[in-house]
Amino acid sequence: MTEQEPAPAGPAARAPRVRFHQRLTVQSWIHVLIAAMAVLVLTCAGVGAALLNRTGEATDRLVDRISPARASTLRLQTALVDQETGVRGYLLSRDPQFLLPYERGRATERTAVRRIESLVGDDPRLARDLHGVLAAARDWRRDQAEPLIAAVRGDEKPDRDRIERSKRSFDRVRVRFSEQNRHLDELRAETRAQVERSEAVRDGALAAMLAVFLLSGVALAVLMNIAVAGPLGALRTASRRVSAGDFEHRIPAHGPRDIHEVGQVVEEMRQRIVAELATSRTQQDLLEQQAADLDAQTMELRRSNAELEQFAYVASHDLQEPLRKVASFCQLIDKRYGDQLDERGTQYIAFAVDGAKRMQVLINDLLTFSRVGRLNDADEEVDLGRTLDKALANLGASVEESGAEVERPAELPRITGDPMLLAMLWQNLVGNALKFRDPDRPPVVRISCGSGAESDWRFTVEDNGIGIPEEFADKVFVIFQRLHGRDTYGGTGIGLALCKKIVEHHGGRIWVDTGRDVGTRICFTLPGLASAPSGDTGGDSTAVAVPAGPNALEGTA
């Protein structure tokens, strides 16, 4: 015995057997049904045409040949009877007028014979009957009628025996008449019976074809319902169940090929939807967990913010109070005991006072930095020109001391924001330009404005100062980052970090333009309102002389 071969594995072994009706599409099924109907119609039409042709042939034979042949036969017989009647009258009266029916009968006889031969000459029995009648008529004319007519014309009176023989001779013609009429009647009866049978067969066939058509229509409708409508209905019902929310219900895939493929595609879509739904539910659970975690973190942040608020209050009051006392008492010591202290003691007191003051400035700057975007900032329509005016007024003393020239646009746009923070932004940027000036030339500060991307405004503040190296373009916006020693330039290193926080809080961005060779150009963007100002804010600048004021502040960067 040979070892049994293992069953094939893989997709070929698992491929389902495709039935014939599943290989066809709906369109193919329609074509098949139309072809079947066409074959049925052509077959019934052929059978009906054959039956109608057969009935028509029998009817035509009866109407066009047998009936006219019978009429022509009667005409022939009448012509022969007229001949016999004319001959007998001529024999009895010797009047030539009586021969006229004889002559007319001869002409009518020839016409009738030609007509009968054309109609039923192909029928052997009728042809024999016609030939028998004509032969009997010729014998009568040759043996009786012509000799009697000749005798009467010769003034010979035929006797009664000859006349009687003529009559008996013509009776044989009459016998032929009877046979001919009987055969014609039989043929007409047979043909009529054939017509009736053909009509009966035709009517039965038409009824049968009508029944076949009805049964075929019902069968085709049932077949169409089983092959097409049923699978479509099942697919529609299953799809509605799935669309109603029963995503676990399987979509059937059977029927014609295209409906089968549609069912498979819809089933794959259902499976994907189920998978995506399961994934989305998992993600929803995860999001709910994350939302709960975020809520907890939010509560923690609120608590932390409250603590920061408390810390800010302590920093602004409790921490600054000791610093003020240290600075005051150090100044009092210097004032009262200054003449008793040597130079080193006076220097130590100066160091203590300076440290206390710098600590106060640092605490104030940190409080300002922390409050940006955290407290209840104003959100209103702001005229940037007014905020710039306020900033320049605060920097009036620095401008006057340095002899600076500030060039600014005649008009600046209006945006939505906090006017106090925006004034602080201008004050820090212009203050830095004045602080980090070149000692060999008077400072010049140029402020410009133009359209940026989409609806943003682009602003620049440039100067002719010492500049910022390219490698420190990003570092200067980090809090407490200083590029110079405290002895060279004062400040806490928070100014540009504060500017960045204010710009980003208003939805813009700020950067250092590193393509400038002399001085510094700082650019920033701010979202604008729907309409631009009526004046040109892009290029024209005006030199502004800023008077000195009591609130002038130096930049803190």
C-alpha cells in the first residue's frame, strides 16, 4: 500500500468552491435571462410560423384552387350541356340559331379547361377526371354531334334512333361530370378538414405557447429572485442591522459575483469598523483616565498656583522689608559713623547697600516675569502707538542722558492685548538699545512696522550699539542669561526673557536678526485686527525727541 499523500495546505486548500451562479454578475444574469427569453420567443415564433404557414397553405389551397376549380368545372359542364342542348335544338328545328350555344359552349369549354388545368392540373385524380370528361366530350362530338349537324346541313333528317344514341353518348359525359364533381367535393371536404385540423393545432399551439410564456416568466422571476433579489435583500437587511448599531452581525456574501464581492467588501468594512471601534473605546478609556489624571494635576496646579501667589505676596512684602531695613541701617551707619570708619569699612557698607538694592530689583523683576499671563491680564483693543509713547516717556531720562535719536512710524496698528504688558515690551526693547550703546557714537534707535504672514504685524527695533553675536541669538532670551559682566552693564538678565514671554502670551514670536553687521535688530510679530490702520505703517519713520521724565527706567537685560 502506498502512503496516503497529505492534503494540500495554504490558500488553495482553504479556497471555497465557487458555484456557477456565483461566477456570474448581475449584468450577466440579466443577459442570461434575456438570452433565454429570446430563445424561447424565437422557438415559439418558429413553431407558430410553421403552424400558421401550414394553415395558410391549406386555406389558400381551398380558397384559391379548389373552389375556383369547382366553379370552372361547373362552367365546363355547363358549356358541354349547352353544346348538347344546341345540337338537339338544331336537329329538331333545323334553325342555325340553335348552333350559337354550341359554338359558344366550345369556346367556354376551352377557357374552362385551361383554367382547370392551371388550378388542379397537378392533382392526378382530378387530372384524370378532366381528361375523362374531355375524352367523353370528344367522342360525343366526333361520333354523334358533328355527323348529325352535317346530316342536317345536307338536308337529311336524322331519325330518332340516332338522336337517342347521341343522348346516350352524352349521358356518358354526364357520368364523367358526376365523378369529377364527387372527386372535387371529396377534395374540398378533405382540404376543409385539414384546415380545421390546422386551425385546431394552431390554436392549441398558441395556447400552449402562452402557457409556456407565463410559466417561463414565473420561472425566470423565481430564478431572478433566488439568484439576485434574495442576496441583495439579505445584504440590505444585514447592512441595516449593522448601521443600526449591531456591529457584531456578520454581512453575508453570496449570490452573483458582483453582489458577492460587495458583500465581502462590506463585511471587511464592518470588521474594520469593529476593530476601530474597539480601538476607539480603548483610547476613550485611556483618554478618560488621562482626563482624570489631568483633573488631578489641574487641582494640584491650582494648589501650586495658590502657593505661588502666596509666595509672591511674601516675596513682595516680607522679603523686601528686611532688605529695606538692611539698606537703611547700613546707610545710617555710614552717615553716623562714617567719619570713624576707615576706607575698607566704608567700602563694606557700600557693598551691603548695593547688594540689598540689587536684591530688591531682582525680586521685583522676578515678580513681573511670573505675573505675565498668570494674573487677570487685560484683553482689549490696544493702540500700539500709545503704548510706545508711554514707554518712551518712561525712558525719557535715559534718552536725554545718552543723547539718543529714536525713529518711529507716524502711526502704529491696533491689536488686541494688554496695554501695560505691551508698554513694558517696548520699554525693555528700547531700554536695551539705549543701555548697550556703542561708546564711540550716539545711539540711534529705529522702530518699524510692516505686514507679516497672513494677518500678523511684523515689528523691528534696531540700533547701532554693540550688537549680539550670532551664537548667542537664542541664548539672550533665556532668563538670567548675561553676555557681559555686572560691572560693565547692570541689570538682572530678565529683560529679553520677559519680552519673549509677553510676545508669546499675545500669540506672536520674537527673534534676533543675525544678518545685521552693525548693532542689533530684534524682530517680533503680533496678531492684528481685521482691518489695518489708515496710515502707512510700513516704512516711513519720524525722529522723535523724547523729553526726560521722572519715571525713566533703564533696561534690565
